[in-house]
Amino acid sequence: MTTDTTGTAARDGEPRRGGPADSPFVRACRREPGPHTPVWFMRQAGRSLPEYREIRANVPMLESCRRPELVTEITLQPVRRHGVDAAILFSDIVVPVAAAGIDLDIVPGTGPVVAEPVRTAADVERINPIGRDDVSYVDESVRLLVAELGDTPLIGFAGAPFTLASYLVEGGPSRTHAKTKALMYGDPELWHALCARLAEVTLAFLRVQVDAGVSAVQLFDSWAGALSEADYRRYVLPHSAHVLAGLGAAGVPRIHFGVGTAELLGAMGEAGADVVGVDWRTPLDVATRRIGPDKAVQGNLDPAVLLAPWEVVESQVRRIVDQGRAAPGHVFNLGHGVLPETDPEVLTRVVALVHELSARPAA
Ligand code: CP3
């Protein structure tokens, strides 16, 4: 008996039925029929959960990402509570960048803050390649989780080169990404050198997760929507494509997501995704026409709708499940992360509702 990286136990080359590789989530990513539309929520492990706030009370964010027992517990919390169809590793997109030697911190209420922003060729040289030993806590966390999760798939993730570059060049979160764009337009050679380095760090980080047993990966290009399609294609797509292509042989579904990407959906699919994440601005049937018939979609309830009365939540969930039927595969999710003020009971009800609305009789 051997176990391949998709988590499918195989005997004599025959895939075993059941297991995460046969889960509703992985099936939907592969555009295969399943028992119901799978659902998980970006940022499902996090501040909306009282049990999360309690366990994180005295542990700084980056440190919590480096403690496998804590990562395991936090990752499992929303699976236990909501019955979601997938877990996502608890970590942050800047974790591999810190492992690559960049001095940064995650400041409560602000986000990632970089001590010395990256703006010159010498700064780019400070971003070191990483390997498994530099993020052994991630390898260990994934292995612990895969053992605990049984048939529930675990999603690994990383930040895409543009979004990571934005934090590094700006030195922290930015509304306009002005310094990032100034570097991109002003010194394309340096820009491409920076993104090429970040692509190697991201690819190495995702490979560690795949080798440790994740069933899918999501590449977050959260802020790519700040770019026009032409600039995205020229300055960003080749680097994200390098990451996604580098994972091709692993055989796990690749999800690619950003916010405000209505104009970029086709290009983000072309970057090498199996599933394109869609925010709440683009209905899923429209998104499917832009992305094409050979990719699944993920999304796209506005996270703020979860703060509205239940009747509103219910009608929006119904609309999204219906519009998702236009896609060859649909993973239900929010259009961006769960807001901290969300009532977790509402998330649990959404999971049950999506399952009920989409239940298909066994073949
Ligand atoms: O819910 C929580 O806030 C949990 C803890 C936490 C995370 N990141 C977990 C995380 C905190 C405090 C951060 C800091 C951080 N890093 C922020 C939030 C700043 C704030 O206080 O609101 C941001 C924006 C970052 C940078 C970042 N991290 C981005 C852009 C992304 C991609 C997803 C997105 O929101 O666009 C991440 C990924 C991330 N951070 C995940 C987790 C658990 C993984 C993805 C997921 O769970 O969906």
C-alpha cells in the first residue's frame, strides 16, 4: 500500500474510494459530480470564533503559526463547529517571507509590517531561498492535521508574488499600492527580479505543504485587483504561472483567488488554476463565462451579508448556489475572509443550507 500526495491510498494502482481525494470538495475542484456543493470559508479559523480568541489570547500571531499543536487545534476548530467540507491550514501569507530572512511582524489591528521595506536590488538579495527545514513547523502541522482530519481535505496556501511584493515594497498594508506600482513601472527589471524570488519562496512553501499531505492549494493574490488586465498579464501573470505550473505534477487542485478581480478572472485562470476564486462583485454565472468551461469556480457570498438578518443571508445563499450551477464545478465560499464580528452560528447555518439546497441523490 502506498500513499500518493493527493492523499489517496492506492493498492495495486487502484485509487481507494473515500479519503480526502474523493471528498465533495476535491471532486468539485476537479469538476466531478458529488453528493452536494462543498463549502468552506476563507478565514474560517480566526477571530469570529470565541474558542480561537481564547487560545490565541497570549500568543503573538507569527509565533502561533510556528507551534504545530496550536496550528492543529486552531485549524480544526471551524471543522468541528461548522461541519465545513475542508480545513485550511492556519498560517499567514508572510510566514514563508519571514522564513526567507525578511524581518517582519504581524501587528494586531494593522497586519504585516516589514522592518526594512524591499526597494533596491540589494534588498531583493536579502530574500533567501527556503526549504523544508526553514519551515519544519509547517511540515509538522500539516502531518498532524492530515492524521486528525481523516476524510476531510486540508487546503494548503501561500501568497502570490504580487500580493507579497506589495507588503514588502510598501512596508505594510496599503490602499493604493503606490510604491509597489512605482517600482513596477519605474524599474521593470528589478520588479521581475523581486517577483521571481518571491515565486521561488512561494513554490517551495507550497511544495512543503503538498509533500506533507495537503489535498489542494490556494494561491492568494488578494490585491491583484489593483491592476489592469494588461498590467496583470505583463507584470504578474508569468510569476504566478511559474508557481502554479511548478505544482502541476503534484496532482492536487490549485485554487487562485483575488479581490476585485472581475477584469482579471480569465487571466487568473490562464495562470494555471484549476479553480478560480471570485469575489462578491461578479455573479458566478458571469464569472464562469469569463473563466471558461474547463475550470471550477469558488465563491462568492459578500462577507458583510452574514451580518444581515437571516432571511437576507438565506436568499443570497440560494442565489449563489443557483448561479454556481452554471459552472462545471462550484465550491461555495465567501467573496473574501470572514469578518471578525460575524456570528459563528450564522456560518454553521450557511453550511447546512448550502448542503441542503445542493443535495444530489446518490448515483
Ligand atoms: O482571523 C484572523 O484574523 C486570524 C489571525 C490572522 C491571520 N492573519 C490569519 C490568516 C491575523 C491577525 C492576520 C494578519 C494579517 N495578515 C492580516 C489582517 C490584518 C487585520 O488585523 O485585519 C492581513 C490582511 C494579512 C495578510 C494576509 N494574510 C493576506 C492578504 C492573506 C490572504 C487572504 C486574504 O485575507 O486576502 C492572508 C492569509 C491568512 N491570514 C490566512 C489566515 C488564517 C489563510 C487564509 C484563510 O484562512 O482563508
